Amino acid sequence: MTNDYLQLAKQGDVNAIASLMNLYFQPQGVTAKASIDDGCLQLILESEQVPDKASSMAFIRQELSTWQPRLINTVRVYGRRTDEPFPDWEETFLLVKQQAETATFLATLRTFKFTSVVPYKDVFSSELYSSNTVKLLLFFGLFPLVIGLVANPANLEQTAWILGIYYASIWGVVLYNLIKPTWFSWQETLKCVFFTAIVGIPLLLLIQRFPLFQLLYAAAESNLGIIPQLIGFILGVGVLEEICKALPVYLFLLRPRKLNEPLTGAFYGAMSGLGFAIAEGSSYSILYAFNLARGQSGFGSYILANTIRFVSLPLFHAILAGIVGYFLGLAAINRSRQLPIMFIGVTLAAVLHGSYNTFSDSVLGLVIIGFTILLFVAYLRRSQQMVAEMQQAELGRPALPPEITQDR
């Protein structure tokens, strides 16, 4: 019976509407009366007490919006006490037709051109792909997904190397735009990266076995106190690793006289540093995974350690190597003082490297990395002045005051 009334109510039958309303209101002591006048449904709610306006209107709006009765556009509701001639409250609302709304919405949608909303022709245009920014967005956005499809399932070592290359590539782009080297070569970049990762690190591991360096590395890992650790980290770890990263820049650029200014040396030094970070990061990532599997570390520590190893420390390695490369570039200008200049660069990077390793578990380690980054930027900003000073020193003339150099 209720379904019959519902169908009649949807047709606009006033008696059916009143009957359905009373199914809800009569248990509350309220009687609903309905009438229709020129498309306006009038509902009168009567009870001994004034019917509650808020709850009554909420129910009526909801039901009529669901029923969508034909021929009814406006609804006027009165609430009054029984036998009172005038209502205590009154409210009118428009009954919005869902079909009309849907038709209007669809008509509005048709006003939009598909090619304007989805410019698919531009997506496939060659002009779009001529932008380096677009290329980088595609590379960094899709690279891990492509590797996941092609190399799935990859073993732990492959995954570690892939992630190392991915994050190093990001820093490579950042450092290229920061340094702005005078000349760039993909061949020289890849030579520096892979020489350090594949040749330099095995050579480093071999030299670590020499008695003197064994002693220094043992001091770095000992519990004898800060001073022995600092000495071991600087003279052992710092010196060897910074020489290892500087080696391809020296062999491929400085000796063949391809290097003639510090910014280019800083860039290729930084690329060598990223190659070192890729190999080192993958090795440590495997170690972290084994520690996790053995229950020696938690998931949080594992994720954090990998993030530091793949994100923060590659930048630190790259900047330290970039500082050494910067001094190699200065050495290329001032060949009469080449060895002392290279010694200064390696020493400075080794001291910063070893100091961080010693205090990496404290706030001081954070300060050292921050200082190293800012020092590198300062070198980049002073490159023209330092080049002028080196050139004048090589010619045996006194250096001009900084303000004159900057004016030039």
C-alpha cells in the first residue's frame, strides 16, 4: 500500500502526499493536511503544541526532493496549534527539479570544447619536449616507475644501486644549475662518475689495508676519545676519500689541460662525489636491510637511515668533492703553485669530512654540513676574484684590490 501511495505522490496526488506525511507526523501527535493551488503544495501541520519547525521542515524538504512530485514547483508549510485560526509559523521553498538540474548541468558541460579542456595535441607536440624542464619532470617522475616495470622483481643490490643513481641524478641537476660550469660534456661527466664508483672505491679499499691507514681507521672506530677519532676520521677516512673523488678530475681534466677555471673543476668534482655516494649508499643500504632483517633496527630507523644515505649525504659528498675540484681548477691557472693549491683543497675537504664523521650524531654534525654547503656557495660567488688573483700571481704581478677586480 505504501508503494502505491508513493507512486501517486510522485504523480502529484495531494491525498497520497498527505497520507505519506502522516505516516511520519501522526506518531508525534501532528496531523498533516495537504492541498495544491496553481503548482503550490500547501501543507498544514497541526498539533496541540506548536509543531517543531526545524525538524518538520528538514523532513518535508528531504521527502519532497526525493519524490519529485509532478506539477508542484513551490511548497508552503504552516505550523499551528489545533483549533487556532492562524499559523504560528510559515515557510515557503522552491522544489528544484533534479531532472532540470541535470539537464542544465549537461547543457553547461557542452559549452566547453574538449580541445580546450584537454589540449592533447600540445602533449604530443615536439615544441613541448624541447624544454629541458619538461624533460627533467618526465625523467624524475617516471624513472622509478619504469625501473619498477622493467626490473621487477629486482634484488636488493640492484634496487640500492638504482635508487642511488636516481637521487644522485637529482642532485646532479641541482648542482649543475648552481655551479653553471663554463663547459659541459656528458662524456666527461660519466667518466668522473663511473671511474670513482667502479675504480676509485676498490682502489680506496685496497689502500685502507696499508698499515698506516689501518691504524688511522682503527682510531676512527675506537672508543679512545674524541681526539683519536677526529684524527682518524680526518687523516684516514677524510684524506683517502677526498683523494679518491679528486682522482678522475685530476686524471681526465687537469693533466690533459682541459681544465682552466674553478667552476668547471667544481662541477666535475661534484659529479665524482655523486659517483662515490652512489656506490657507498648502495653498500650501506644493503647493510641497513640486513640489520632490519636481523631485528637489529626498526622500520623507522631503516627508512630514516636510507633517506639520509640516499638524499643528504650524496649532496655532502658532492660538495666536498666540488671544493677539491674547485681548487684543482685554481691549480690549473696557477701551475707554479699547483701542488700547494691542491693540498689546500684536499686538506680543507678532509677536515670538514672527518669533523662531520666525528660529530655526526650531534647537532654539531648538522652545523658542519650547513657550513660546508654555504662555504661551497661562497667559493662559487668569489670565483672571478679568485681566478684574477691566481692569474696575477702566476704572472708575478701584485694582485689588484677586490673592488677593482669586481668592477672588471
